[in-house]
Amino acid sequence: MDKSRNPLIVANWKMNNGISDSLKFVASFSSELKVTGRIEVVLCPPFTSLYSTSIAISETHYKLGAQNLHWEDAGAYTGDISSLFLKEIGCSYVIVGHSERRHVFNEPDEWLKKKVVAAQKSEIIPIFCVGEKLEERENKKTWDVIEHQLKAGLSMFERGKTPLAIAYEPVWAIGTGKNATASQAQEVHSQIRDWVGAHFDRALSDEARILYGGSVNPSNSAEIMKQKDIDGFLVGGASLDPKKFADIVRSGF
Ligand code: PGA
């Protein structure tokens, strides 16, 4: 595969895999697949499994990510977790603005922008998620929606502080078994890359990893991964099965 960017493949376990299941996953996944230097594999367990997962992967090349964060360092924010805590526990990545956070928990752009800043402040790489709903795609509003989400959420992204990772996840493809076709995904990824070039600079647009998410599985991953501007995946459902997730990771080699 002629791409200079290191593939980035992220497991988003959502509200699955408590401590014992996450340990079972790591044991079986690491016997399934040995990850070498070039490809980055990130596991994003729920908060309560972060610590045990962090210990379990300490002798591997896998990295740890969180699914969310609060933008303040500490304070009266019942139920929330700051970037300092995530750093302390060993997170290298954090998902920001997942569609479930945007649409189920109604997180506004303003919060997401502050979360990106907080993650960068702790040198945790934000994986910033964007994606249109079905009616927006049908009304030919896909790019308008995504451009708005990028502008709002990345307006304070500080170039040079952490790498940039963006996940394109069409809302209609998440957990539905209905993935975007490789060419639908590539079209949006190339627009996102152009946008990064125009808003930051060419070098950042060359380096930025743009992931696809939405019903990725072992039978569609290789075709999607071949696309020029697709640098990896954010995987939900299929990341809960060590064998399936290993097969998806192999499509990044
Ligand atoms: P899915 O979820 O792979 O189950 O569609 C992707 C995601 O929500 O990140």
C-alpha cells in the first residue's frame, strides 16, 4: 500500500467490556495478532476498564484511548473525567464528538472544541469525529454538515502540539450494518483532507490520519482501506470480537 501515513485502527468498545471481558479480549487478541511498529492499534475501553487494560497491554504495542473527556482539569463535574486523569492512566488517544455523544447526549460544538483543546493540553491525541445523518446525505448536505463540524470543533486545534486524527463516521452507517461504500467514504475523506490543507497547511493535510467508521467488518475493510485518503478505522461492533478485529487490523498492513 503506497501511503506514507501510518495506519491507525481504533477499537471503540462503547459501553461494553468491563474489567474481566476487557482482559479476556486483550489475551485473545494478542495471541491472534502481533502488531508491528508501523500500524497503530488503539483500544478504547469504557472508563472503568482503562486501568486494567492499560496494565494488560503494557508489554504490547497496542495503545490506550478513552471514549470521552471533560474539558476542565478538575472540579464540580459529577460523573466526568478530565484529560489529566486520562494521561495518568496511560491514554494516548481520546475520541471527541462521537455521533452518540453528539446526538444521544446532545453535546454541542462548543463543548467539543474545548475537549479538543483539553486533550491537546495533556498531549493526548484527539480523534475528532464528524458525520452526516441520512436525511442530510439525501438532501445533499453532507459536505455542509461536515465542514461546519470541522470548523467548529477544530477551530482551536493547535498545530504541532499533537498529531491530527479525524474520523469520518456517517451517522446512518454506525451500528446499522450499512457501511458507506469505499468511493462514498473516499469522496468525503478527500474533501476533509483538502479542508485541513486550506485551514492549516499542506504539511498537516499530508500527515493527518483520516479514519472511516460505520459498520466496518472483515469483509469490507480491505476495500475501504485501499482508498487513497483512508488511513484507518474507528470500529465499534466488530471490535468486540478479537478475531474480527484482528482481521480488520490485517487489512491495514
Ligand atoms: P460500528 O460503530 O462499527 O458498530 O458501526 C462505529 C462507531 O460508532 O465508532
